[in-house]
Amino acid sequence: MRSYFLFICILFVSFYTPTNAFSQQPFRSIEWKQMTEPNIPKNKLLFIDVYTSWCGWCKELDRTTFKDSNLVSYLNTYYTPIKFNAEIQQDIIYNNKQYTYNNEYGVHNLAIALANGKMAFPLILIINPENNQTYAFPGYKKAKDFELIVKFFQSEKVITEQRFMAFRSTFVSTWK
């Protein structure tokens, strides 16, 4: 009985503790059907970590990059961080369209659609929920490599290559 109570307490804490309370794991899982509901802030960009169970670099991101306190704090403040398992086989409705698992490619069609068919793992997607613009960043990156990216997208409302180049030319890193 005691171990059952302890299990329930641990389960309760793991589901109801705010994500920024533990810098080791900044992402909170949000089911895709919830993404259009009012509980997702419209004033925050979505930072989506698209991963697979077999991807070694995806695991390395979790082990290193996503444990960096600067990145965790920034994501939890300015973004809605989400982990998306590209191998999920259940149907997902996103923006009033139904997506299914793609047996031929072994990943979900929503992941393929969001990445514009350019699949690579790990894959970070930044989505502006106001206009559904999606920006993809394939491959492993260190937290310091993400600093420029997340600060640029958070500060700019109109995204162009020229604006990114100008931002990058004056950017000074504050993360160690």
C-alpha cells in the first residue's frame, strides 16, 4: 500500500510540476489535438523537437542540449516547447486536417508535412501560430548554436533572410 501511494505521489508530481521547475527537461508533451485550443498561447512561438526512438542524435539533444539552463529558461519563457515522436501511429488533426502514419516512410505524415518533405532527425521546427509559418532546423545542435536562432525568431515578426543576416551581424552571445 505504501509503495502504491508513493507511486501515485510521484506520478502526480511528474504531471503537475511546471516544466521550468526542472531544467533537465524543458519540454512538455502537448497532444496535437490540443494545439488549436485556447490553452496554447497564441503569443508564443512553438519550438517542436521532432524525434524518433532509433535516432542517436535525438537522444544526444535530450542528454546535452536540452539540459542547458540558458536554453531551457529561454524556451520556457518565450516559446511553447513540444516534443513530437515522428513514429506515432495514431491519427492527428492539425489545423482542421487529418494526418495519418505513413507506413512507406515509417514516420507520421504530420512530421513530413511540417518539414515540407525534408525529413531528418533530429529536426527542430519553429512555428509561428499566428500565421502558421514553419521553419525547420535539421540535425544536432549545441545549446549555444540555438541561442542565435531562438533569439532571432522571438525578436522578429517578419522573417526574411536579409533580416536574419542583419541580426546575425550584430548579435552578441550572452550564453556561456
